[in-house]
Amino acid sequence: ASSCGAEDWAVKVYDCAALDMVRILRLKPFEPRCCAFAGGGLSVPRLVVGGASGALRVFDSLEASSGDYRDLENVHAAGVLCIGFLTQHGISIDERGVIEYWTLEGAHPRESVGFEHKVDTDLYELAKRRTTPVALELS
């Protein structure tokens, strides 16, 4: 499990079985807003952190340091509020209500999601209604 907060500019990683915090990633000046683990068949789970700038930052290992990351470019134009994963696909929502699908490599997974253009889906519904998301649940 993980948690993040803008107050201390950090992401905290927890071992739930041991009831212990195992890692703190200090990210200043990157302001974390949300975070989620990408597992789904990966040999090493990856932590993805969404920032106030709209950036998505990927830490490829739980042993990573605060400076050992890569950014997924041009996914969001506004601050990221929610992140979730379905198998190898990331789904995130920004403060404008825009929902984005992406892979950990940063590409749009056109071949595996069943649509080529987002306008052919309901992915803009929150943005059209000017609604701000508070949570994202996937199953």
C-alpha cells in the first residue's frame, strides 16, 4: 500500500502484512497528489505517482530512490487526482475530469482497449459536465 501528500512532498510505502512503513520517497519540488501500484503480472511492482502538474512519475522498483524515476510525458494537462490499473493499463483522471488510458511505457494502448479515438467513448463525460472526480474504482 502507499499514500502521498502535498504537505510533506512525499510518498510513503507500507508493508501491510508487517504493519510497517518500509519506504519514504521525498519528491520536492514534484507535488504528489495520488499514487498506485502497477502489478498485474509484472515481475517487479511499479509505483506510479500523479502530480499537481499533470505529470505521471514511474518508480520501477520499491528499492528506488527519490531520484530514480521516469516521467510519462503528455498524458495530462491538469493535476492528476486518481490513478488505477487494469492488468497492464493505467487509467488516470485529472482535475478537469479528463480520463486517460496509458501503458507504463507512456503509449495509448489502442490495440487492446477496443477503441481508437476517445471521442467514440464516454471518457470525456466528466469533463463535459465539468465534474471533478474524487475516486476511481476498477474491477
